[in-house]
Amino acid sequence: MKISITYCGRWKYLPQASSLAAEIKKTLGIESELIEGKNGIFDVNADDKAIFSKYDAQRFPESTEIIEALQTLNSK
């Protein structure tokens, strides 16, 4: 499974992205690709499918919700 986390560099979202990537690695053993973006973006994708978008949710994701979504995808 290919996981990418796109974060806004301008708004300094790298710590949130790094923390989420570390939690995914710890829990699922999967490396995440961190991609610097702009305009307040914080998106999580798995195999090019959107898992979470800060634009849609108007908040940062909880690591547990991302891990649950990834586990669900991985079990299909």
C-alpha cells in the first residue's frame, strides 16, 4: 500500500504530517511519503485514493481515524 501525506509547508504542517507518518509506521509498518504542498493542504491518500482532506473536514485528522481507514482498505 502506498501512503502519501501532503502538507502545507507555508503553514508549517510538517510536524503534524511527520507525527502521523510515524504513527502509521509504528502501527501498520508502512512508510508514508511526505509531500510538501501549499494553500493550507493536509491530505492523506492510500493507493491514490483520498482517505482524508483537511479542506473537507475543516480540521486535522486523528491518527486513529486514519489508521482505521487504512486497515479497512488493506483488508479489502
